Amino acid sequence: MTFPPPVLGRFATFALILLFSLGYLSAVAPDIYFRDAGELSASAVSLGIAHPTGFPLYLLLAKLATFIPFGGLGFRVNLLSLACSVVTLVFLASLLLRLTGDRAASLAMTIVFGVTSTYWLHSTTAEVYVPNICALVGLVHLLLSGLDGSKRALRMAAVLTGLGAGLHAASFALIGGAMWLATLITIALRRGWRDSLQSLVWAIPLVAMGMMTLLYLPLRAAQTPYCNWGDPSSSGRLLDHLTGARIRAAFDSHIGGTHAIDIWLERVALQVTEQLSWTALLVGVGIVLWLLKRQRDAGILLIGACADIVFTVLLNPMGMDDRQTGLFTMVVAIAMGASGLAALRKHVLARGLRMGSGWLSGLIAVGLAIPALIAHEHTRDLRYLYHSAQLGHEALDQAMPGALMLVTSDDLASSVLFLQGTENRRPDVTMLVKQHLADPLSLKHARNRKHSQHVSDNLITRATAGDSPLKLLQQVIRENQTVPILYEPGDSYLDRLVAGDLRLDLPLARLYGEPTRNLMSRTYFYRMRWRALSGPSWPGMALSTLSRRFSGLGISLWERGNERFGLSLVREACALAPMEPVIRNNCGILEIHRDEHELALRQFDAALRARPTYALGWFNRGVALYHLGRAEDAARSFATAARLGVSATRLGRAFLYSSVLAANSGRRGEAYRMLGLSQEIMADRERTKAEGMLDQLAGLL
């Protein structure tokens, strides 16, 4: 097959574009979405630097989208994802036709991919993943054409590979590099090493030319824009930014390890099969056909899928929780399914029906798409999703003049950044993300951006010296005792420092001052304001965000003795978002406090069904099993939590609980060893308890 790639035909292409353009447009978010969308939109509007890997090409394209003459800035950036998603589907349908030669099967499986929940979400919100997958599918087209003998296609593929680094440098380099390697090896085996080396020699400068978009990062960072994540103005910091070094350092217990690889691989498989539903049966047929008949093309795609899985499992496993990874693996699964459907049409439908097999294939396509379409239905219609921006508005409205805002969640940090950066809302308020307090570059940029006095030289010096986030938070609060401080709970490790001084409120608590009056009434009206922003059905992420706030507030109220109000809030949160693992976990914690350990175990099991990689859920499940006296099950839960990266303090508590169970069953030597381990790990307050138990066991031994 020669370059250019096969096309579907004018009518089929037009119908595909029209169908999904109208579908996505009818559901696109009217403003910024949660998580990173606000930060990406603010970076695009201000031509700034986003979080690693920077995404310079995406930011430039998003900046162009902001010139669309209708809608708010957040909505305009969302339209970039919509446009890229439709182009991707046309590329994908053409790729499937190249692989199968069956137009009906190609259209059917393209429709299935277009309605899967992950792809639908990223097609209607501001994110880098749809533009990235668009470039990857285009790269596959060009590489396959290069294998067919088109040198022009290989050179275009080289330029596109360089440009892809400006979309998502880490994933594109890994997936694209793996497919390039497979392509060059295939060329060498089929046409000789000379052709392969010649293609490589041509590719290197062309890739470098495409990578020129990365120069945006140091050049723009040197001008200190409003958004300047990591300040990659020097070569060292640019390399750190492109490789995500600072993020990997912050999440070293979750990234780059193989200790829980089996759990993460299982999560990848579940994510794919959950979205494909019974279409996964066609995938099984397709992979057999690939291995028998299309080894060349299948090899390149499968190697790309393996690289995508490596990126997902080893480099960004947390991305699965937010459905940010695995899109290319989904593309390859869809390609396998198209091969399976084409074989079904050829060997079953075509023989059984002389006429109408095309129409029957259309009905099959509808049947395949419906399960994918109804999965995660609350994430589909985002027309009324103003909640993310509203969360930032309410936090800024709550802030007193010259206030310092200490936040935890990506949702709140991103929305406040967007509102201050694009609308200049409340420039007197300084926002610091608690988890970034240990990052001196983040502190310097926050001070420069706001001309803030809240960030002192002493604080930056201590962060540079490597002080822990807990000590730095203590320093920030000590230096700003005369300043109104708003505080977002949500990090139990840091929150223990201020637990006694928090004045609970929504959406943020306050440090010091008088307790909030009429908190019950404020909570009621807070919920009503959010409900007023929604249509007949709530978007799923809005429900989850509201529910997490109610759940966290309920836990805090319970701990302060207001058990009735706290319990009602946690139960309401669980009713609003029953599949949200954090909320299920909080419900389980309250059941443990109420000595309802069987009920607690059910809550933790439900949380882990929703997210099998939830380390805290596994730890708390072990606690519930400890109270039930089920030593072996508790030990397995604690071991899984440790593999997934539970904190050192909780690991120490796990050894403490396990030692008690071992002692109760007469295994005193094992209990003694576990207590010694817990004593080494745990904080001073808990270590005293372990030391007392050690003394008792020493006497028995």
C-alpha cells in the first residue's frame, strides 16, 4: 500500500465528522474542568509554562483557540480538544481501513472508540491527551507507509515525532521511539541495513527540527510569565522539566518501581475491558488474526502499546485514577477489534446473508457502542459544569484582604490559578500549594508573581536546604500569624500540625479566629449553590468534588465531638458519590470509630473495587481486619498497602497491629520482631506505645 493512506470515502468521512462534532459539542464543558484544566488554560492564555513536561506545542495551539470569538476562555480551550478528537477519529478510521480492508468494520470500531468514557472526557475538556493521541495515530500511518516504501512518509514521520515532544514529551518519546525502533528493524530485515541506516540518518535532523518547539520553554521562562512551573530557563531545569524529575522525586514511592507492577497491570487490563465491554471478545479474535496474518503491522502497534503500558505502569500509574493514561493501548485494542469484526463479516455474515451484511454491520456497530456509551454516564454531559470555576470563586470570595491561602487539591489550586491569571480576580490573595512548599522554585515564583510578603527569604532558604513539608508549613504559619490564613484540609500528614487551630468552614477552613457560626446552614447553602449550577443530572466529577468536601468536613466534625452532624455529612457524601473510593474510605473510618468493623470492611472493599490501587484503602482494610482478629487477611492487606506506597508512619502502625495479632496467637518471637520494626519507623507518640509492648513481650520471652 502506498502513501497517502486509504480514505473512507467522502460520505463516510463527512458523516463521521458530523456525528462526533455534534455529539461532543452538545456535551463540551462550558468552563474549565477539574484537575489540571485550569492550570493548562491559564498557561495557554498567559503563554506561560505548564507543569512537566511543559507541552509547548499544546499551549501554542490552545492560545490560538482563545481567539475564537465566542464563549469564555475556558470553553475556547476546550474546543481545541474537540477539534483534535474529531481529526483523530478520521485518522483512526483510515488506519483501521488500512489494517482490515473493511470499511464497515473500520467505521464501527471507530465509533466504539469515540464513545468510550476516557476519550469522550478528554474530547470535551482541556487536556493534552487527545492532541497527543492524534499525533500518535498520524505517526502510525506514516510509519506504515514508510514500510511500504515511501521515504517521504518516513521523513514526515520524523518531523511529527519531533513535534510530538511539544505535546507530551515523555509518553510521545517512549511510544514513538518504540515504534520507530520497530520500523527501522523491519526495514533492515526486509530491505537491508543500508536502507535502515539511511532512514535513520535522515530522521535525526528532521526530529531535531520538529523539537524546536521545545525552545519555547526556556525562552518564555526567562521572561517570568504568570505561569512558570519549574522555571526551565536553564539547561538543567529544562531537562528536569522534560523528564518530570521533580514530580518523580515528589512521588518516588509511586513512580518508577516494580514492587506493585502486577496490581497496576491488572488495573490497565480492567480499564480497557471495562470501556470496551463485550467488544473485548472481538479484540481476542483480532489478536489471533494479527499474529497469523499481519505480523509486520501488528508488531509495530503492539510494541507501541507495550511502551504505553510501560509509561502507564512505571512512570505515571496515578494517571489511571484520573483516566489520563492508556489511550494508545485503547487504540491498539480497537484495531484488534476491527480485525475481529472484519473476519466476522467475511466468514460469517457474508456467507449467511447475500444482501444486507453492511446494514447488519451497522446494527452491530450500534450494539458495540451502546455499552461503551452508557458506562460512566455522569461524565458525558458537561454542559452545566461550572463547578470548578465556582469553587475558585467561592474560595476567593471567602478570603479576607491580603489573605494567604494554603491549598491541597489540584481542583482548587488549578481553578484559583485560572481566575487570578485570566480575570485578575483578587490579586491581593496569595495561594501556596502545601505539597510544593519544599520546592524553592515554586516559592520564588509565587513571591515574584504576587509581589507577596507571605513568602520570606528564610522560608526559601529552608526549602533549598531540604526541610520537610511539615516543618516548612509550620514556618509559613509562624511567619504569617498576623495575616488571615485560609486552609484546605485533605493531607492528613500536614493537617495534624493545625488540627486544633482550624475553624471549619466551606470551601476552606480558617486558621485561628472565632469558630464559624451556623456551620450547618452554611453547609446547606453551599450545596444549594452548587446544585443551582447543574442541569437535571450532575456531572460525575462535580458530585465527587462536592462529596469529598462534605466527607472531609464530616470526619473533622466527628473528631471534634459533633458526631451526629459529622456522621450525616459523611453518609450524604457516600450517597452522592457511592463509587468514590476516598469517600468510601472515610465512611469506613467512621464505622471503625463506631466499632462496626464488619460494616467498615464492606466500605473498604467497595473503595478497592472502585480503585484496586488505593494504598490507603488497603491499609484501612487491614485495620478493620485487625479489629476482627483476622491476622492472615490483615497481613496481606498491609503488605499490599506497603507495595503501593503507603506512608512510613502507616507502615509502622501496620507492624504494630500485626505484632498484636501475632502475640494474641502465641507467636511471641514474631510479635517481638514486628514491634522492633514499628519502633524504628513510627513517630515519637506511637513509638512510646511500641516500647511499652516490647518491654512486656521481653518479660514473656
